[in-house]
Amino acid sequence: MVQFKIAKDTLLQALKPFTGMVKGNSKSALTFPCEILVKNNSAEISIANGAVVLQCENTGTGRARLPFKHFYEIVKDARPKEIEISFGGQRIKINGVDIAALTSL
């Protein structure tokens, strides 16, 4: 199981430039993937030809792939100022919201 915590404002600020790539509610927009790679107190979030590396507290190393739009909406709608993300076993949990994702540890 991989876990990490990051400030909501920091994460939203990093994800905002990517929102222009994923517009509307078409099938392709709703399934457009993003990948999260967690290692050595950092989380790298990649989408299409872009990536951002953020410093965070983490336990374990691994990779998860999920639809960007779902990820962004869950983070945006979260109430706490700190986002806690954990993944493993083909599931990712973002502040208690559990969704299917491709994972490797």
C-alpha cells in the first residue's frame, strides 16, 4: 500500500494547467488518463506530454493510473486542507473516496 499527503492548494495549483487538455464531458475527456508516481518524498503527476513533481510525505513507492477528470474533481471538491491519497490492489482512495485504478507497487 502506498500513501501520501499533500496540501490541497498545492495539488490544485499543480493540476490546473492540465485542465485545458481535458475539456467537456465526452467519453475521451472522461477517460483521459493521468498517472501518479510516488517515491522518495515526492509525487509525480503526469498527463499527456506534461508532468509535475510535488514534494509530499509518503509511505511506500508505487504507481497508479486513473482518469484525470475524476481525480481533479475529487481533489477540488474535498473539504480538508490536506489531501490524503492511498493506493494498492487496483484501487485508489482520495480522502475516503474509493475508485478503481491501475496500480503497481
